[in-house]
Amino acid sequence: MMILSPLKRSTSFPQLSRLSFGVGYATAARAPSKGLHEILERRPEDVVITFAKRTAMSRAKKGQLNDVPVDKLLHSLFRATLERTRLDPSKVDDICVGTCHPPSPLYISRAAAIAAGIPHKVPISTVNRLCSSGLMAIRNIAHSIQSGEAEVGLAVGVESMSMNPRPTPEITDIVDENPRSHDCIQPMGWTSEMVAQTYNISREKQDHYAYISHSRAEKALKSGKFASEIIPIETDGGVISVDDTVRPGVTVSSLSALKPVFPQWGPDENSGEATTTAGNASGVGDGAALCILTTRSRAQKEGWEVLGKWVWSSIVGVEPRVMGIAPVVAIPKLLESTGLKKEDVDLWEINEAFASQFAYCVEQLGVPIEKINPNGGSIALTHPLGMTGVRQVVTGLSELQRTGGQVLVTSMCIGSGMGAAGLFVNERV
């Protein structure tokens, strides 16, 4: 049987309007609250977050975590969390780990949890919905708590792109004959170029949005803002507590001087007109993040401080070749489900997979850039796939605690043509 490699055949496609995303999602259950007033109300049965931290992040292959396997990264994070919170691990009812590419992820996650001192009676699962895996871990634990199956759970996102880079997906001839199926497995850089070409996102515009991310992240790092969201962990190399991913001194001029990294996927592979570069694409990196979730009533009983509240999430499908536009579909679905307006949201953490898709999403959503990724996003900070969905919540709640804002929306596109969004409330106002 012959296996076809990605990009074996070229495809052509029409320009898409905002109303022709090829969205596919089933009708969801109603959110428990509708409108800002109800969402801000505090009820005993609310699913709340009592702890939200992340490790420092690291450049793949070159950074401080490049030789730390996923099980060791999880082990270090679990131990640091138990030490910081003094949580009795026997009170944990369930753990869900979002991760994408390590082999045998459930086995290594389970082993890491037990080695960190979490009793063997505490079950664990893993979830892989690519770039939203961390958000799906939060969602899974939240749903378990809502259903009464659990009262206390850990939601984790982790990825070592140094140790476990993206494997090349393989599909058979009969599946590959479907053009959308063929597009599902293409490299993410290809989808970036497809978004740029389909929606006429210029190289200059992409570099402009990339500069915003780099400059904001550099300022946040220098001011020490990230320290409040990072939990130091111990590895064989010592204590890791500061991101090594932010590149200082990035300018629009230095960004414009970079050559495209995917020239073969430009409008004409010989023209050099591809637009995605190492400076306007998310970094490849390593890291982990964790949230503790429970009910408000249980948190009050245990004396745990409530940091935030999980409200709702949305999952959508879009055309695989332009998967990056998915937040433009996932966010309106989330707002509709919860009865919110864009103006009700104080802070947006929208993942910057590539500047092409980020620019499109920002401008189509019509949200002021001042409210989006104020401390930079994945273009500057890096994008460890399984980690990002939890990292955005950690970063967003930490920022809202500084500014006094209340409502956070996170969102990301997902490889193969999907998108997700999550709604959270800051309660440390």
C-alpha cells in the first residue's frame, strides 16, 4: 500500500468571505449562565480555579529545557505544585494532561504523577486536540466536576517540542483522495501561507503584528511581570524560573530583513513571495502549566483561595487549509452561548500561531489590540503545543489580577482545521 507524503499535489482554492468558513459543529447544551451579570454571580456549584501556574518556557533544541523529557517536566511541576499549595494529593479526584506528541503519553503522565507523590488511587487521562489540548484538559476536568464525578482535579498542559517534534502524519490513498482530508495533514507553515494568500495578508502587516508581540513580551520580561505566573521547577540543570524565549531588541526593520522560511509555498515557489518568517511565526518550545479546579463550596470548605472561575468553552471546525482563522468562528460561538458582547470582555488571549492568522483574526473580530495579548503572545513567547491552552489561562488571570479586570476569553486555532475558545472570570479583584 502506498503512503502519500504531505504536499504531494497542489490545490487551488477560491477567496473566502467571512461567512464561508465551512464551519461544522453540533448544537451544544446551553451554558449555565447568560449575560454578564449572571456570569459574575458566585454560586456554590461554580467550577473555580484555586491555583494557576506555569513553568518558565524554553526554546526547543537550544533552551534550558531542551533535554528535559515530558515525564520529568511533569514530575517537576507536580512536585512544585504540591509543595507550593500544600495540597493533600489524596484529595485529588482526577487529573487530565493535555499534550500532543510524546509517545505513550498516558503511561508517562501516570508514572510522573505517582513519582511526584500523588497516590496511585488518583486516576489520570490525557487529551490531544493539538494546539487546544491544554484548554481541553481544563474543559474535561471542569465537566467532570459539573457532572459530580469529581470535586478536585488537576488540569495540565505540557509539551517538549525538543524531545518530541511534530511527526509527519500519514494517510492512505483512499483518504488522501478527498481534498480536505489531504489538507488536514499539511504542515502548519503551509496553512499560514494559505491564510496570507486567501485573505491578502501582506508581509508588512504580518511583521507589524509580530513586532507588537515581540516588543510587548520584551517589556513584560524586563518589568518582571511574568514572575507572578511562573512556578520555579528543579531540573538536572538547576532551578528554572525565567523564560529564555523572548528575543530582545527586535525591530520592524530586523523583522523585514528575515527571509521566508517556506518559499516553496508562496504564490510562485520561484518568486520568493512567501511571507512567513522565523520572526512572525510562533516559536517552537518546551514547557508546562497547571490549574487546580474544584467547586466553590469545596474551596470554601477547605479554605482555598479562589483565583478565577471556569465558565464555558466552544469548539468549532473550519476549512483545514485555512485553519488559522478558527478563532473568528470559535469566539462568536462562545459569546453567543454565554450571552456576552465583545465589550464585556476585559482581556483576550488569542494564540499567535502565525502573524498571518493572528492579523486576520484581530481585524475580523474588531477587538482593540490593547486588549489582546498585552504581554505578547506565542510569536514572542513560544508555543509548546499542549501547554498553550493552560498557559493562556495562567497568563490571562495573572494580568487581570494586576489590572482589576474580570472577564477573560482565550482562543486558538487547531491543526487540521479546528478552533476553540474559553471563558473565565477573575475573582481576585
